[in-house]
Amino acid sequence: MFTGIVEELGEITAVEKLADASRFRLRGPVVTEGAKHGDSIAVNGVCLTVVEHEGDEFTADVMAETLDRSSLGALAVGSRVNLERPTAVGDRLGGHIVQGHVDGTGEIVERKPSENWEIVKVSLPAGLARYVVEKGSITVDGVSLTVVDAGPDYFTISLIPTTLALTTLGIKQPGDPVNLEVDVIAKYVERMLGDRAAAPAPAPAQEATQ
């Protein structure tokens, strides 16, 4: 589990195309400290498994399913990426509960800079719109953010200088894809309410007879 608080801005140093997957080599001095084979690291919000670790770099295999459902397939050597290690039990939950399981991709539509922050508009796939609400949480490229405005096919977020400086959201431009993960609690609630509505009504209790 992650919290959407990016630890560092890493870099893709190599991409190897495989038959039905890709192998990425990434540089990240912070997230590789103490890393070992089998550890999880979120890359632009996608939970990946460390295959090899050497120095300040690690490799991770990305299956075709992940490449199809996320923006990782567009990464190339030199691409900057958001990196986060899983949260440890007992740590502060600085963002919100993030699984690292991307629900879909959006696209940067518009950026409106101001003196102290920047409003960014992101397109929203139709199937995810019902999970996004004003002042709710959403993960964009692995960054835990608060929704400012939620429309039928878009949402907006407000980015502070720290987020702009330390994550890929500071350099993404209109037309660039971003990974989206909606609040998992909303999905569980929808499933439970749906199951309840579909369940047959309990039979009326029979009165006891003497």
C-alpha cells in the first residue's frame, strides 16, 4: 500500500522490449536505499516489483496488461517518473490509501498558472467519473491529490509549488497522458450497495402458533 506522497523524481535509464512485456531500468537513489529483489516501488502510480538492484538503479518487468492500462508504455530513456516506496506499518498516512493499481489513464487538458499555485484540468474516462467527487481524493501519476472540480468527463486539481517542483506534474503538458487511480473505498461501497440491491428480499417471518 502507498499513500501518494512521492519520495523522489526518478529517471528511466534503459528500456528493453520483450515479447509480451517491457523491462525498465530506473534510477532513484532514495527508493533504492535498502531495496531488494521482490520489493514493491510505485512508478507513476503503478506498483512494480524490483527484479534487480544495483547502486541507485533497479529494474522492473512491466506486463502487457499494465502497459495497456497505464501510461508506462509511453516511457522512454530519459523520461522522468514519480517514485514511492510502500508505506510502513505505523507511518503517518500523509495522502490517502493508494494501491498502485491504475484504473485508467487521463490526459492533461489545460494548465492555468497563478502566483502561488497552478490549476490543472485532466480528462476523465467515462467509466471513472462516478468515483470522482469535489474535495475527494484521486491519484494522478502516483500523486495523492484533492479534486477541486468534478465534471462529467474531467476534473481539476490545484498544485502547490512543492508538487510542481518535485513530481512529473510540474512538467506534464496538455496532451500528455497520466495514470489515474480512484479512491478504492468508493469502489467497495458501490459493489456492496449493488450486491445489496440485487439480493432477494428476506422472507417475512411467520407468526408463532399455539
